[in-house]
Amino acid sequence: MQNYQAFTAWVRSRREERIATIEAELDRTQAELRRTILDLSAALGAEAHEARKAFIRESFIARGEIPRD
């Protein structure tokens, strides 16, 4: 009986170790994905800003006005 209890305790501890390892990897992956998303969001925001500036400049030129920088 004692061998069985020791074995089940060992199995339980191994399972808990595997779960902890998987959760740690998921946390690392989540943080990496969050950084990637924020970087992409910032890049898209900067591109959108430049596109708006170019559109406004072109609208000034189309009206025959000289845009101010």
C-alpha cells in the first residue's frame, strides 16, 4: 500500500510540474504576442498619420494652394 501511495504522489507531482511548465510557456508566449501586437499597432498608427498628412498635402495642391509644413 505504501508503494502505491508513493507512486500516486510521484505521478501527481510530475503532472503538477508539467502543468506549471506549460503555464509558464503560455505566459511567455502571451507576453511576446502582446509586445508584437503593440509594436504593430504603433507602426500602423504611424503609417496612418503619414497617409493623412500626404492626403491633406495632395488636397491643398489640387486646390492650387501651397501647403504649410
